Amino acid sequence: MTGESATSTGGNEALAGRWQGALMDNYGLPRLPLVRGEGARFWDADGRVYLDFLGGVAANSLGTAHPAVVEAVSRQVASLGHVSNHFIAEPTVRLAERLLDLFGGRPGRVFFCNSGAEANEAAFKLARLTGRPHVVSTEGAFHGRTMGALALTGQPGKRAAFEPMPAGVTYVPFGDVEALRAAVTTDTAAVVLEPIQGENGVVVPPQGYLTAAREITAATGTLLILDEIQTGIGRTGHWLAAMAEGVQADVVTLAKGLGGGLPIGATVAFGAAAELFGPGSHGSTFGGNPVSCAAALAVLDTIEAEELLGHVQRQGDKLRKGITEIGHPLVDHVRGSGLLIGIVLTEPLSAQVQQAAQDAGFLVNAAVPGAVRLAPPLVVGDAETDALLAALPGVLDEVYRAAHAEPAGQ
Ligand SMILES: *Cc1c(COP(=O)(O)O)cnc(C)c1O
């Protein structure tokens, strides 16, 4: 390969080949090279355009290249890009104050990091500092890939190759109040829950589950840690999904949508839990860096200024209703909240739906074989949701016909 061709962008095939030559294979080959984005649109390296119903996995809250994020990040990196935790940067302080305020103004403190897994690592370490040995998580949960976050992840297949895990974690069926009650004792440091299990295919627990979890943990002095990494920051049409039920956790973890595409994670603790870390307990070189914090502040300002929480509820209702009304034999039902939507299939064909949707110009996600996930940018508009609803019958038909076709030659 010449020096010139090795550094040029190339088309889809060339970029995929370069990826395979230089990147570790932990993701397999990603589905598509993308070279540019704008709002809820992406362009691939062959120049094809896609409507984005995945949002960088619920991370691009304002889509790609939103002017508010571009402006905030550009201004910040041009004036104060990184200071480390030896120094104070004002945007970091402002973001912590802002989050505490948005989450109800209870006394609390924030630890900033760079990802969801790190936010959960910090929460796990807080739990250990209670002095209690036991942590309860749920089956099917996803809390991240680092060792502590992985130990909290209720998917044995993801953990198996990396045993032994940090000890003391048990798993109960998600959504089962009595199983949770039976598992939690005064030896339980924390219960860790997602308000909706996103990676597990947008699994919504029964109404009242979080309220019951709050009561159960309060009775034993156990921390309630809510992983709102996927559900938080407007994704369900509320600042936090738990706020819809009026549930106040001891610890909330955030990442994904908070940075509007820039890497940031946050562990927000309230009351006594906020005082567990002391000097030396934990840290991160880049955590709370002013550039990511400026992006997050722009995201929060824009959600507020453009009244996106109501918009998310309306677009989410429209999508769920519209997909249900297609009445397709491949769709069992549609679940989720706001713009975190799971299309539950009657057959495990989500990978085929993902591919057919992509061929039709829509990026969706085969979260699990039996369910397709939608998590578009919160700014997704009628033009895009109408286009998806118009295209879906054809996409579903194509997958259904291919799956039920007579084998060739018969
Ligand atoms: C994505 C996700 C994580 C992990 O976040 P990373 O930034 O990939 O480390 C943890 N918990 C939930 C609920 C998530 O959706």
C-alpha cells in the first residue's frame, strides 16, 4: 500500500479494511464507516445518507454537530482545555451545581469521570465504603465493561471469561419486587438498578418497581444506586427516568447523553452517600475536564431552552403508537419510555431488521435478538420520525418474507 492510499479516507470498503488491520477485534467489524453528521443524519464513506435512530447509542442527545455544542466546546478548548484534578475549573463546578439543582436540589456531591463504566465503578467503591459486603444487582442488567462494572452486570456470558469478579454481588430477576425484598438485608451495601434495562432490549419494569426498591433499601439502610447512564438527561422525557415515579436514589450514575457526544460520566450522590469519599478515595485525570463539562452544560441549556423534555415525550408517543399501528406480524409489541424504544419481535430477527433498515437508510440497533432498539437524538423531528414510520412496513415485510421463504429449488 502506498503512503498516499494508506492515509486517504477511502470509501466504505477501504475504511473497513483499514479498521480490520489496525483495531482490536472486540467489536467484530462495525457495520458502517461514517464520515460526517448533522442533526439526526449521518453520511457514510460512500456518500450515502442515513437517518439516525441510534444516536451513537443514546449519546448524541442533540444529534451531531449541534451549534450549541460546537460553540461551547470550541470556546472552552481555546481558553482552558485541561487542568487535572490538582486545579479547579469553573465549568466543572457549574455542571455539578447544575446537576444537583436539576435533580431536585437535595444536598449532594458529584464525582466526574469519562464514561458510564467509570461512573458505576465509583458508585461500587462508594458502596464498599459503607463497610457492608453485599451488593444486589439484577439479571439482564448492563453496567459496563470494566471489572467492577462488569461484576454488577447481570449477564453471565459477558463476565465468564474474566472471572474472578470482585466478590459479593448477587442478581435477582429484574422487576420482581418480592425477589428484591428477599435478597436485601442489613449486610447489603447497595441495590443497583437501571430504571429501564436499555442494553437488554429496553426492558421496562412493572409500574411501582422503583418505588418498592426505594422502600426496601430505606428499611435496611441500603444505598439505592440508579444507573441512569442510558435513561437519564432527557432520554425518557424527564431529567431522570426515576423522577417520573418521584423516586429519589442515594446515588445516580450518568454518562451517554450527558456530554452530547463528548466523553463524560458522573456519579451523583445525595445525603450521607455524598460524604463517603474523602481525599485519596478515588480519582480520574481527565474526569471533569472543562471541555466535556462545557459540552454537558450546552446539552442541559439546550434541553431547557428548546423544551426538549416535552418534545421527547411527544415524539416517543408518536413512534410507539405509529409502530404499533403498523400491526405487522413480526412486531409483538412496542415498549419503552420517551425516545428509548424497544420493538419486541415475534421472532429473533433483530439483526435482519437492523440490516434491512440500514439498506433503506435508517440506523437502528439490534440490542438483543428479540428486540430492536431506537434511541434517536432528542432533537429528532417529524420529518425523520414520519420517514421511519413510512419505511418500516417495507423493512419488516422484507425481513419477514426472507425468513419465511421456501428454500430455493423447492
Ligand atoms: C452504556 C451503559 C453503561 C456503560 O457505559 P460506557 O460509557 O460504555 O462505559 C453502563 N450502564 C448503562 C445502563 C449503559 O447503558
